[in-house]
Amino acid sequence: MVLGEAHSFPVSISAVDVNVIDARLSKYWVYGQNPNEQWSALISFPEWANDPFYYQNLVEGKGSAGHIFRRYEELLQNEHAPPNLEGFANLIKDNWYQCPICEKAWESKGGSEVITCPGCNEKLRRP
Ligand SMILES: [Zn+2]
């Protein structure tokens, strides 16, 4: 499943249509299997992997599926820095960083490789 520009939810595509640039798996993913479909398994975030109705709810905009998906979307997009992201935030002290572009300083906790400056919205590598 990938998130393309044409949909607000992930869709299946062929593996031959994907160019993998980083084969690491997300720390947010777990293994799930639908008890009613023993042949089917899914690696995704827990809310999806453990709920056989999650994807249907996401596509149909039901319940909190969309909110949960957007939360993980941001976490996943920032978890591993893309190879072409060259700019680094400046580490001031502990969890405090400074933007090299607008000089805004902010606190950022967590282990994501990418952090976003709250002043100019620039995505930067966590040093
Ligand atoms: Zn900035």
C-alpha cells in the first residue's frame, strides 16, 4: 500500500512500480492477521493491522480512522529522513534545536530523523 497524490488513503500498487530508496521498516508497524482470512496478513500500524474493518472505515470516512491515519502519516513521513534532505537543525541543548534558515529555536522530543521548524516550516534533519 502506498499513499499517492490521487487519494487521501493508501492504495495497492504493484511492487514493480515502486522504487525502494530506503528498505528500513517503521517502528510503528506491527504484524496483524485477520482471524477470518488465514491467508491474509498485514504489516501496518496497530489500529489497522488488528482491525479487519479499519481500511473500509478509512476509505468511507467512518469513525476515527482518518484521524488515526493522518497521525501515523506524519509520524511515518518524519521517521526516516529521505536521502535528498540535506539541511540539519542546529542542536542547542538537550531537545532544543535552532533553524539555520530563520533562527527560530524550539523543543522537539522523539526519535524522528526529520523535524520541522515551527517558524518557517522547513523540514530539517535532526542532528
Ligand atoms: Zn525556520
